[in-house]
Amino acid sequence: MTEYRPRKLLTALGTLSLCLLIFQCAITARSQTGDDLAAMKQKAMELIKDAKYVDSLPLLEKIVVAEPDNAQMHFYLGFGLLGKANVTTDEAGQKALRLRARNAFVKSKQLGNRDALVDALIQGIPADGGATSSVSTNIEANRAMAEAEAFFAQGKMDDALGSYQKALSLDPNIYEAALFSGDVLMHKEDYGQAELWYQKAIKINPDRETAYRYSATPLMKQGKYEEARDRYVEAYVAEPYNRFTIAGLSQWAQVMKVRLAHPDIDIPSDVTFDEKGNAKINLSADVLLGGKDDGSFAWISYGATRTEWHKEKFAKAFPKESTYRHSLPEEVDALQSVLALATSDNKVKSLSPSLTKLKKLNDAGLLPAYILMAKPDRGIAQDYPAYRNADRAKLRQYVKEYILTGGGS
């Protein structure tokens, strides 16, 4: 089933209220352009906080005319436009409003908004505005979801909740119906009930990130930062290549004032293969000639191992795939071959910083997790779902011990 775009974008990170809290202090002071504009800003923020996106739109449109260089107001204008799209019945009108919303987010970024959420929102809306997708093969369930979306965009939370739960009764596997039921209850500040519905969504599909991420919001509101961190981690583990999960972690890090990073490891990334299938990597002369005693010479094994995979090993490891691709097993094998060569040479006095970090990851069984999360390319990323299903705990461990600690010690 395709992603259900409208509410995914409208609620975005499920932490829009955190952005509002950060911005609130900036609008309570008197605006240099007059009290009326300041009052409009205050009212617009109150409406967005209450999820009355449609009602906020006229105010936001006036505000960006008065302050065309206000990055934050263009950001919120995008949400107002998405809300309007959700109560618009014709597809052409919806598409036009989503396109305007995307342009508002782009404008916000151009004006200096560096929040990771902005990039995620831009990426989440197709360049032409896209089209609404269904969530169920049950026509009545889809109709109930559309009805719920319209209620939500107008801030009619009780009506929205009723329609979401009607949709779920018609089709118990609608992830979004359970997810958005939780979101409505979160807006109503019924955090206990919201948690129950988020967990229902997670049970429907534990490999989708959204319910983990949304469920972090009430935890953040209650100051339960460690529990919220764990939800953001689960979201990231579920879908690490999703910009929204990265933005979720980033917002948590911003509140907690911590730096997110992968270990700083220099791995040859410009590998090419000649017509015979031999790998070519760029290594300096002193490395190739063994001019260093830190094991750097062992990188010659990286190219040799990848050559073997290109010529023979890939076909044996992936007999159902007709075309070679860079894979997780290949990268693990290549890096482990480098470590084996470097650590077996008696002339090596101490490993280089990069090899030292690789060895630590390998000894802890975290090398595959590091590769999948820090160094994925299109080929390696294809192996993520299988690895996640087999060893989710290692992925979780890598995020907590390395990414959340600025790259590890």
C-alpha cells in the first residue's frame, strides 16, 4: 500500500508543537511593524497549535505579505495550505494547494530555515503537488479516512476521532487510522489513550517509523526525554533513510543540546571497476609502498576483496539477482579483510584512527550496522530490511552508542 500523503505531511514530525514552543517567545514581543501584525501572528500560532490549519491560512497569507522575508511564517504557511488541501474535494484543487505548500517550505529554506524538518517536508511533496493515495481496498474505509482528514484540518477533533475509528472498524489493518487516532488524542492532551493507539499502529506495522516518531511528542511534552529518545531511535531503526526520522532525532538533540554524528572513518569511496572487473581505488603512494606503520597499507585488501565480489562472490551469495550490485556482505568482507591484514602484520605499531574505530565496531559486532547507517549506497540499502529483521538490537545499539554520542568515544 502506498504512503498516505495528506496527514503524513500535515502532522509532519508529530512534533510541530515543539517548533511552536521554540518560536512562541519570538511573537509575544511587540512587532516592529505594529501591534496588529503581532496579534495576527499570535492568533495564527494559537490556531496551528489547536490543529485549526484551515482557519490559520488567511492570517498566514496576510503575514507573509507583510513580512515576505520571514522564514518561520512561510514554514507555517505551508501547514496552512496542507490543511486547506485536506478539506478540498477536487483532486486538481488539492494538487495545487500541495504545490503551494511545497513552494512555501522551499521559500522558508531559502530564507534561512535550517531545520531538518523543512528538507523532509520538501522531499515529502512531489514537485508537481502529487496525488492523494488510498489506504485500503475498502471503499467505505477510504471514505471515512477522507472525512476524518477534513475534520482534523478544521480542528474538529472529536469528529475526526470518530471517523478514524470508523475506518479502522471497517479495515483493522489501516495503519493510518490507528496512528491518527493517537494523534487526535495527543492534541487533546489525553496522552495515556494516545499511547494505546500509537502502539496499535506499531503492532499493525512495526517496520514503519511514523508511530514511533509521533509517540515521542507527548513524551517530550511531559519532559520524559529518555523515553522520547528511545522512540526516536526506534523510528530511525525502522527507516534510517527517511528524512523525517533524521529530523526527529535532530529535534530531540536540539532540545537536549547534544550532537549527532557517525564515527569519523575514512573509507575509500571512489571505487570503480575496469572492463575486467578489477576494482580501482585511489590510495596515496606511501600507503601503497608501506610507508606508514599504522596499518594503512592494508587498504590494498579492500580493493582486492571487492574485486572478488564483483567477479565471483556476488553471484554465489545472491543467485536470484542477475546483475551485480554493491552489497552489505561485500562491504563487511572487504573491511574485515583490511582489519585482518593490518592486525596480522608485526610491523604495525598502532592502527590508524580510522582502523582503530573500525576494529572497535567490528569487535562489538556493530560493523554491519555502521555500514548500513553511515555508509549506505543504493546497493547496500537494499540489504537493510533483511538485516533489520535479523538483528534489530544491533542497529539500536549502534544508534545509542555512536550516533547519539557524537560518533562514539
